[in-house]
Amino acid sequence: MGIRGNMTCPMWSLGKEKLQTMTDQKQLEEDRRAAAERRKLAEERIFQIADEHSVREPYREFFRRTADFLLMCADAADRTLSGELDSAPLEELSALNHALYADILPENYPESWGNPVYAAGKAGEAGRYLSAVYAEIRTAVYAAFEGRTLDLAILEELFLELYSFFETAGKESGETDIQKGVRDILYYHMFDYADRMIPDRNRESLDPEADFGKKLVMESDLADPRYLYRFGEYISPTELRTAEYMAGLPEETVRKMADTFTGGYLDGFRVSGRTWEKKKTVQFRWHLGFERMMRIAVENFRREGLEAVLPRRIHGAMNQARSRETGYYATSPNRQYDYDHRYDMAAWYDKAMKERKLEVLRTSYADLEELAAGYAGPAVLEVFGEPAFHPENRKEAFSLTEKQEKLILAYTSETMQLVNRYIPGDETTFTIIAFPLPDIGEKYEEIFRETIRVNTLDNDRYRKIQQKMIDVLDTAEYAEIHGKDGNRTNLRIALCPLMDRSRESRFENCVADVNIPLGEIFTSPKLEGTEGLLHVQNVFIDGYHFRDLEIRFANGRTVSATCRNFDREEENRKLVRQVILRDHETLPMGEFAIGTNTSAYAMGIRYGIQAQLPILIAEKTGPHFAVGDTCYSWSEDVAVFNPDGREMVAKENEISRLRTTDPGKAYFGCHTDITIPYAELDTVLAVRADGEKTALIRGGRFVLPGTEELNEPLQDLSGEKTEEK
């Protein structure tokens, strides 16, 4: 095992024996007993480091500061396990929370080893690897609060293994040898503990017995903000005010929010003619502060025979995900820190690691087969209103090589096929709803109430209006979309052919079931013949504010993509590739839709928050287009019928059709929506084979007979709130 085998002090090479994954409270107690001696040895040694000078500067500074952090985590773990934190006053919990995250807060980040710029400035190329190690060690916070003391011990041992290297081989070594030594230690840590990190994450995502988060939601006094600090996430004024506002809402209002949330989820089964009777679990994903609503949602699902699983968002590079919203989460202490470490896996990812992860994942799903079969899908509460984030691209931060990108894309493809084997996409559903955060501004409470109204509009009214649009589009061969007032969009969207219009439709009539709020019709475009430029002047995607986003399509595939966020064109293309194309060279247009929720659009304009609306709401406020998979990936063969009884048949395209012959090439594992707001939209035209054009939208307003009432909320956006009929 290279440097790890012959340059590490035997005292700290404690043996990375195969460890059992955390299955339940009994297993957790066994883990704690196993960790006790290891923690005692490690923490005694870490405590001594502050007074030692056996490691030369600048590395000594790294070890001293990281040792202080680990000892703080160890103390938090002991206080958690003893129950001391249960009765700690709010001020003490707040101070502890701040101390645990202080090093990476924006005001301290310029001199943090978590900052790859600072680390590289101090220690050159080796500093970049130390920064990645530090980011991994910071996951000790979550281990401490969950009582996962064996995981805490493992991170302490990683730290000491590194320290031992610097005391011995690293004492006189040059920068290149030190870099290699740090990289090797990190690599083998990841390799050896993959069989703990991956299965544990899978179980936390599927097993209702992994109930750390659920106990906090169901058993805490939610009127007392102290409970928020028990999660271990960074707690900012955003979480505190959200929880305070939720605590003050009438029971009827919170129940209405929760009922809409759970009802939409169950409707996802109903509209596809399926049942959840054989399913057992629902995974919750939400922003901390909404626990009162989550508690009612847990109870709602229990009455339907479904138990909630409440995992934490993913932390750590092994299970790194592009989206933070993979469980419960809170405001990031520093979004630049997150951005700097989004590709830390580049420090150790290679073909052997890819195969190792796949091997462990296969074994994990085989072990969890029964839990996987009972999984019904995620129920997601999104939030909006966070300040715009303008990332800084830093050369010191890790980025994937071309070879690593290909390995990760291959891993993603194989993973999707594996997951679908154990959790078939055509047997699950989901729901997504969104609410604002206090960061939205002074009118937060008013915007919150308006969001509730938008989320609970009349399904029947919109269903009838949208059907009129579908009826026209079902006679067309393609659609044309044109922008105005600086928007250069000029698109031709080819539509899939219909064999029998009396029985088939190419657009789904979507109201408030899985996607809340209501208000869109959507289809999977035919790729051949789909051409042109998509341009949006301002749009938020995955928390990033894109300016002058441009994507050009040929035969339904992206051929160029850029924006105007940075001065250098190379950085603009890189940002679009990473966030929207998800590191793919090209992606197909997976969806074309027309949003009809003009009330949501009016809300955005009236309160000046249009650019902050999440895509879940924004996609209902104009035509939108998705790059990546279709809306029906992994479930194309499930029959879907519109309310008029016709079957929606446009569920695949020329690429997803490969699922029957070459599934590795059929899916991309992403679906990113981009909306053109009505203010930038000129026309949406349905064009028949004979060239006849029918306008659905002209001048940014609905003109098709029977749809004009959608314009009512748009009549006077500068005046008083327009009442919905």
C-alpha cells in the first residue's frame, strides 16, 4: 500500500478492519463500545499536539488548529451522549454552534485551512491536499451530534496518521514527496472506509430505524428554538426566524401546508393508476425551520401506511452529491467554501476507486434489498429567498480531469442502473413544494402567505384551461418560441407524432400533484428537428444566478452553452458545463413545457423576487426547457392518461429509447429546467404540417380562445394584489 504501509507510525496504524454498518440503536451502541478505546488513545495523543514542535511550519499550524477542532467535536460528542446538551441554555448552544463553524465563516475564511487558496499559499501543492483532508475531517461535527463515535474515532485516526507522516518521512521531504504522502493517506482512507461510508449513507436514506433526525422532529418542543442546535448543522438567523414564524402560524394553516405536501405525493401514484400499498417508506428532504410542518406530514403518511425516513444531507467527498438537498439541511456557513470543495474527490478518484465504490454499492443494495423494495420515493420541501451567490473560480480548488469526468459519468450511469434494479423508477413517485426563507426581505410573512395561496390554487380551473392548449398542440408538427425585449430566443421544438389523436396526446396536463404549485403542460420533444437558441437574461439554477444564459441546440442536442457571469469566456462555459450540463459534453432537450401559473409570476414581479423563485415555481411562469433526461426517465413504460382519457405518449426520445438495448447510453442522471419569463417572451406558436400557425401566446400574453383568463393576474402588476377568481 505504498507510503501508507511503510512510513506510518505503527501506533496509529490501528487497522481498517471491515466494519459493520450502523443498522439500528443496538448496532450504534456496539459501535460506541468499539470506539471507546480508540477515541481515548486518539484524543490523548491529539491533546499533546498543541505543545509539540516535531512538525515544521507551516504544517504545524494546520495540525494545531485542526487538533483544536477535533477536540471540540470530541467534547460535543461526550456532552451529547451524556445528555448535557439536552438542558443547555440557548446562549450556550448558539455559542457552541458558532465555534464549530467559525473557521469557515466568511469573515474567517481568508485564513482558514479550509480555504484552498490560503492552504496553497501556505504549503504549495501539498496545501491543496491538506485543505481537502480538512474538509473531510470537518464531517466530525455531524458524527459528534449523532453519537456516531466510531466515525469520530476514524477521523481522529486519519488526522493522527497524517501527523505521524509529517513527524517522520515528511520532516525533511520536499514539497512533491509531501504532496504524494498526503494524497496517499487520503486515498487509502477513502478506499478502506468506502465499505462503511457508502452502506451507512444508503441505510440512512432507506431505513426508518435510522431515526436521529426523525426523533428530533417528532419528540422536540418545536416552540423552543434550542432543538435546532441538536441537528448539528450550522444554525443561522434564517433557521431561527423560520422556526419562530412556523411556531406562530395557526394549526389550520400548517396542516393545510402539510396536507398539500402529502396529498401531492399520494396523487403521484393515483394519476399513474398505481398504488402505494406495497411500499413502506418515504424520504423527507427539507430546510431546517419547517419541522412543525414535517411532523404533521410524518403523521399523514403514517395513516396511509408509509413511514418517514429523515436523513441528513450528504457530507463528505465519498458520497458527494451535486445537490445539497439530499436530506435535512440548513443555511450554508459559507457557500464559497462549498463551491471550493465540490470536486474534492479529484484528489483521490481513479479507476480503482470507481470499481471499489461500485463493488460496495452492489453489496449494500443486496443487503438492503427489502428496504429498497419498500421505498416509495422522496417528499421534498424546497426554499427560496437566499441572497444571490456569485462563485469565484479558484485555480487552487480541485477540479476533475477529463479522465476523471469520464470515470464519474460511467459510475453515474452504472449506479443509476443498479438503483433502478432495486428501486424501479416505475414503482415510485415524489412531490416537491417550495416556501420562502426570511432572507427574502421585509415582506417575508406577506410573501409566505402569498406562496401558500399560489401552492393551493384550483386544480379543476387550470386543468380545463390547459386542455385547450393541449388540443391545439396535438394538431401541430412543431412549436416555435421567440423572445423579445433583449431576449434572443428563437427555437423550433419538434413534437412526437401521434398515431391516433382520439386516443393519444403528446402533452401531459399537469396540475398540483407531484410538482406543486400547479400550472404546466409538458412533453418530451422529438430530438430530430429541434433547433435554435435558448436565451434567458437572468435565471437562478441550483442556487447560481446566471446572467445572459445562452444554449444552442441542433437536432435536440446542446452544441454550445455559455453565460456572462465572468469576464473570461472560458470561465463562463465552465460554470454552465458544471452546473447545467453536469460535466457532460452535450445533453439532449429532455422537456418542453408551457407554464400557466400567472399568479406565481405576478407574485414574483409584485414583490421583486422573480429572480429568486426556485425552478419549481419559476418553471410554471413561462415556457421552460430541460436539458438532460426526460420527465419520464426509468418509467417510460408506465401508462399515463390525461383527465380527458387520452394517453400521454410522448414519454421518450431518440436517446432514452436506447434503454431497451443499451441502458448505459439512455440516461444522463440530470434534468435541469430553464424558464423564459413572460416579460422576455414574445410568441409561442403551434405550427401544423401545412404551415398554418396558431398563437398560444403573443406579446407575452395568452391569446388562445379559452385561455385569456390566465392574463388576469398580469393586468396591473404595479398595483394592488389581483384576486384569483
